[in-house]
Amino acid sequence: MTETTTQTQAGRPGKPGGSPEFHLVREVFGGMREALFRGAFDYRLLPPRKSAVDGLLAKLLPRRIRGYAAWAPHIQVAAAALITVFIGYQVDLGFHGAPHLLIGLVPAAAVMMTLVRPVGAFWISLISTPFTGAIANSWDGQPWTPSALFAHIVVMVVVSARTGPRTALWMWLATAAFGAGFEVLIGGYGSDTPQMLFFSALGLLVTTMVHVRREAQREVTVQRTVTAIERDKRTLLEERTTIARELHDVVAHHMSVVAIQAEAAPYRVENPPPELEQAFVTIRENAVAALTELRRVLGVVRAEDYEAPDAPQPTLADLDRLLDNVRDAGLSVDKVITGAVRELPQGVELSAYRIVQEALSNSLRHAPGASARVEVGYVLGGLGLRIVNGPAKGLVKPSPGAGHGITGMRERVTMLDGEMTAETTAEGGYEVTVFLPVAMEPRVDTAGEDA
């Protein structure tokens, strides 16, 4: 008994009602219920399409009515409803009056209903087909009158455009089932169900293709935006890594000098007191510890193939050599220095040099044939930089760029608590203005000591 029970359970594909066929049927009808029944008569007003105002067709319209281009879908639906009424009015019933108008007004109402309750409009259009057919005396095998046929195709196209391809498929299948059921129940010849299915399939196919293309364009736009943001973040991280490497080399050099000087200082003084020797030992130990910690923390930003530069990091004293290299590359550049030239902290000197270097590189890439001007101003509270170039000249096309150089410059300025502006000039060139604050060194008043 136990063995039989076990075999029976093993032979079941799953729980009762859980066979693959059952799940397939449930998913199929679940999709139909989701597309055509759930919230079928919910109020969903078609919003104006604001993007249509900037479209190619809208630009051909006069400026006074261009703003109404956003309501183009509503106007098209209203026009289709009027055409439906006109088609219904042309049907020869042998009599006139209210019944004559109903075969056009009822399908037209379903068309207008797509603007507010799209899926519900489909059901109204489908259910009203026998009613309009009875009025038009077309129960001889043709369930759709001309007006109802036109209106039903319009309804399915509009609803498909508003909901999606899945709803379009279910509407077409429901229409096919309705037409087949009508032929079975009523009978007759000359049914227009094939015409309905053929033309509605064409309309739904075109609508689906447009819908899929629009969704693909939207996804591409979103993906491009995400990619641009990620690229900016990556560029920012790379620039921060470069700055960290340079600062590591600068600070490590100075800390090494401090350690060496502290170790050699006691030997330069004859019979130094023990307190002085201990002070120098403490200075050297702290310098070595700081250098070790610096290398441990900042050393992780180095790539595996990174090699420390053999030459010292550049400063503003090397600016002339940079300008000569840029002139050799074809950029005419002038340099103007104002204020009293003085030695600045090496981090400021390095950042200022890199900013000028990047700004001139951008001028070479984006404004070939233009002239540039570099202004360096030593002011009381820091250092001012201004790099401006004119518009591109000649036959050489500007090189396209993503603006990563500006990102790097801003990161350097932010690191030093400075300010920066980068904008186009009135002449069509580009201007970069930077201010790097530098703390004033306290003045030592020796008047009291001399007294």
C-alpha cells in the first residue's frame, strides 16, 4: 500500500491543479484578464503630448497655433469620430431620423471614449456592434456596419497605442472570437469578419511597431543618460586618483626631507643638550610614521603599472616650457603675469600648472587655429588664473570631446576650496577663470626682541 501510494505521488506532475498545462492556461487567461478586464472602465484621460510641440511637423505650423500641436492626438480622435458619423449617415436605410443617426453616433461615441476610458471603449464598440447591425438590417452575415467597422478599427488602434502590444493582441483575438461566434449563431453569407481582422491586423501591426520603436528610443535615451552620469563619475574618480598620486609624491618628498633633516640636525650642533637631541628624535620618528601612513593610505590609488616620476612635480616656474610646447603644437598663446611673484605651496603650484595645461589642451582640441591668452595674477589672498581662447579658425574641424577636462579642473579647484567658472565668450571662444586661495603667512614682529 505504501509502495503504491509512493508511485502515485511520484507520477503526479505536481499538486492537484498544478500541472504545466494548467499553469499555461492560467497564465494565458491571466494575461487576458490583466489586459482587457482589470480596470477596464477606469478613468484615464489622454494627456497632451508636449513633445509634439518640438516635432518636425509642428515647426511647419504658424507660431500662433504651434502650441496646440500637443493636442494633435485628441484632434485626430475627434476627426475619426466625425468620419464615423458621416459614414453612418451615408448608409441607405430607407428611412431617416434618430435610428438613422444611431448607427453612426454609437460607434463615434466609442471612438471618443478612447480618450478617457480606453479599454472600456473597446468593449463598448464590440458590444454595440449587434445593436447597430440590427438597426441597419445587416444581420445577413455581416456583423459590422461600415461605420462600426471603421470605428472598431480606430478604437483598437488608439487603445493599442495607449496600452501596448499585449492589449492589442488580446483585442484582436477577442474581435476574431466575436466574429466567429456571430457566424456560428446567426449564419449567413458575405460576412465582413475577414475584412475586419485583416485591416485591424494591419493597423495594430503598425501601431505596435511605432510603440516598440518609441519604447526603444526611450530606453536608449535613459541608457545614454545613465552612461553619461557613470562616465562623469568615472572621470571624477580618475581625476581624484591622479590628484592623490601627485599629492602623494609631493607630500612624501617633503616628509622625507623633514626626516632626514631631523636626523642630521644633532650632528650640526656641538654638544647639543639631551632635550634637543630627544626633540629631533621625536620629530624624525613622527615624520617617518607619517610617511609610512601616507604611503599606506594613498599608495592604494596607484595602478600596478604606475611609476613615480623621476623629475619633480611641475610648478608655475615651468609654465614657459609648457607654453613653448603648446606653441609648437600650433596654438598661438600669450602669457601675462600680474602682482608680485612669490613662492606658493607646492599643492597650489601643481594644481595651477595642471589647470593651465588642461585649459590649453582643450583649446588645441576644440578651437584649432585660435589664439589663447594665459593670465596669472598673484594677489594678496591667493592666486588668480584666466585662460581664454578665441573661436576656431581655418579648415581643421574641432575635435569632439565629453568635457572631462573641465571636470578635472573643477575637482582640483574644489580640493583647494577655490572658485572656478568656465563659459563661452561673446566672441565665440571659451574662458576659464580660477581663484585658488592661499593662507597668508603670519608676520613675525621682531621689534620687541630687539628692544
